[in-house]
Amino acid sequence: MSDYDSIIIGAGHNGLVCAAYLARAGQKVLLLESAEAPGGLAANREFHPGFKTSVAHVVNHFSDRIASDLKLARYGFEGSSNVTLVTGLGREGRHVTVDGHSVTGVEQGDAEAYRRFAAQMRRFADALKPFWLKTIPRAAPGKWSDMSTFARIGLKLRLLGKDDMREFMRVAALPARDLVDENFDSELLKAVLCWDGLIGSKMAPRSPNNAVLPMLYRTAQGQSGTPGSLIEALQASARAAGVEIRTGTTVDRILVNPGQDGLVAEGVILAGGEHIHASRVVSSADPKTTFIGLAGIDNLEIQFTNRIRRLRCDGFVAKLHLALNGLPEFTGLDRLNGRLLIAPTMNDIEFAFDHAKYGEYPPEPVMEIVIPSLQDASLAPQEKHVLSAHVMYVPYRPKGGWNKQAKAALYERIIERLSGYAPGIRDQIIHAELLTPAELERDYRVSGGHWHHAEFALDQMLMMRPTYEAAQYSTPLPGLYLCGAGCHPGGDLTGAPGHNAAREILR
């Protein structure tokens, strides 16, 4: 007899979302987390006495529907539908700021072009938005309910109108550089607009067939807020629904036993040897960890495990945390709200990518910066602040490997780059933490240190995420499901994979 209806491995935000939905439907749910607190990459952690932040440093488009279903406002998530500002930091203080509707810091022609471009991108994103919370059917003849999903996608695109539908089909597979070159003159504006199609990936502006769908995914409107408040609210909602959460509990492997029609997942075995039985196991871990590390290749068909092994999931982003003795001052910038980008041109992004793909860290890093202590004063002591930066194009496996000297050299390049825009920042640093992709893998148990769990690219999206036979949240091993960023629709703090997995399980 099973101890639980469902055991969920990993209490990141998707694991919490999935657990809450299943428990609200009446299931007895156990949520297991190896860290000492839930949240995964979105969990606040102290990196220096009195200073805290999370690896996933912003919430931009968490699902409105999930926030409503799980009553997150009741538990303290004060989400807003406001679009987060993005400021591209220009040399000598000539910055460009976009808010999803208008742009400042550019010539009139680019400002008018941006209004048209942003409106069109919102229309495209709105047409796709309903399908981020749906299971994408297999690309094969199947049930009418599956085929109707494709029909609804087609109808949504037709409702755009003939001209917009044609334009969507044309741009969907364009390189990001081609898309922005067609519309704008400002090099800084082009770099800003490319960023959300590239962040967290192993792509650059010239990379083919990849960036526009991620751009539209991140254009979809949703709740914004702080990662810490989101995780606290999700945890409270799950507990209120009856979810049992055990932290500091590492799953050694998934318990697989012979069933009536073959092997079946029936629970988990903990690192200490304890067996816990369940009717099903749901993993929010990345696909490689789930199938190769936990389920075991002996329990899966070899062609399937070969496809899992071939998933591209080497991280390309390092994380910098700075404890500062005051608010940093950026030349020409009065307010530090929203995201700040250091990527002056698309060539800066492309050249950084070129170095990384050959195992080198870039001489002039490109990065996304936030000051999270401006939104949440509890993250730093009074009158002190935290700077959090995603530094793009830092290889998981650099030439010569990672050691103290390599990290120190990368850190110096990052601070030198930052100092070009915030000249006094070096003297404000109390403590610095730099996490390479290899350290993100080690500390957060994410294969390759890739925070999307698998490359967010056209051949690893939709009905191919993470691969066929596992793209609808169920897997080739009966009783085992996926609910993490490695399944549709992908990474970022949206909650969609956890919602969709729960929906499939309950269906």
C-alpha cells in the first residue's frame, strides 16, 4: 500500500506549484527537498552576514491564473501586472529605457518604430499566451482533444489577421539580429531588445531559428514581484492545501519495481536508505538528473536515454552577488529600478558569445543587473545594498577548468566592466560572491548549471521539450512524471510547468 498519492522531488517553485494543485484536488502529497529551505534557484540565501539574495533575481511574468488559483496574494505575494523597466546602460551616461510600450533615450524615428514593434510583439505574445498553460500534444495522429489544441493555436494565429499572421510566421524563426536590424537604428536599443531572447541560453544575436519565441514567451504579461515573496507564498499555499514538505532530505533514487505490465515507479529511496512508497513520483529536477541519476538507465529504453544524454544543458551564465556599503551610483542614471543591462551593442553580445563557445570567458562581459534590496529592504542591513548580476557567456567548461585563479581573473573583468558605468562601485564592495555554471550545478543540483534545465531553443521547445515520449509530463516509465523547467513551456519563474504537470496527472 502506498504511503502517499504523489511524491514530488524538488521544492523549487514548479514543485511547489504542482504539489499545491495536487493537494487541493484531494491528494496526499509529500514534497522532498535536499536543501534546507524550499525555493531552489529562487530561494533567498545569505551570501555574507546580513546580506541575502537569490540566483533567480526577478519575477517578470509569473502566471496570473496560478497566482489566483493558489491565492498567493493571501499569503503575501504582492504581484503587480506592471512591466519591469529595462535600461540599457550606454557609454558616457547615454542610456536607453524600455517599458514594453515606449522607449526613452533614442531618436524620434526609433521611438515611433518601438511603439509599433512593441504593440505587434504583444499581439503575438497574447496569441501564444494561453498555450504556455496547456499540454502541447505529440506531433502525431491522436485523440481529438489533442488535435483540438493545434486547431486552437491555428485559430488564435488566424485571429491576428492576415497581415499579422504572415508576419508572425516570417519572424518566428528569425535570428534576433535580423529582427531588430529591420526595425531600429540605435545599436543600444537593438541590444536591449535582443536580451530577453538570449538570456540563460547558449545563443547570440546571429544564432539562427532560436530567439524570437523566447522573446515572445517573456513578453507575455503576468505577475511581477520578488522571488523571496513568491517562494514564501507558494510554500504557505502548499502547506495550507495539506502538502507535507520535508527539507534537508535527499532522494538517492526512484524506487522502480516490476508491475503488471512492466516496470513502474512506486516511490523513492532516500540517501539514508529509507523507502517511501507512492502511487506516482513527480520530478521537478532537470531531465538528466531525473532519468539518468534517479530513475536509472537500466529501467529505461536505450534510445530514450541516448536522447536525454544529448540534451544541451551546459550553462552559459555566471552569477555575481555584491554586498555594498551603500547604493551604487551609475553615471547618468537617477533611478535604479528595473533591470540594468551592460551590453552596449549587439557586437558586444556576439563577441562575448564567440569567446565562450571556445571555452574562454569574455574580456568585456555582458550582464543583467538588479538591486534587489531596493524592493526588499530585508535583504541587506540598513543603508546597505545588494547588487545581483547575471553575467552571460561564461562557459561551464572553460579551457583549463575552473580554479581560484580563473575565477579571480573573471571577477576582475566583471568589476572592471561594472566600474565603467558605476565608477565608485569597487570602493563600495564589502563582500563578493561569484558562482560559475559549474558551482550552480554543484550547489543547486542542476545538470550543467543551466537554469532552464535544457537549452531554450526551437528544437527543445513545445512538443520536443525535453524530448518526445516525455514532452507531455508523463514519461516512458509508468508512474513517473516531470514538472520542472525542462518540460513545456520552459524556465523562468512562471509556474507553468508545475501547473501543467498537475493538470495532466489529475486528468
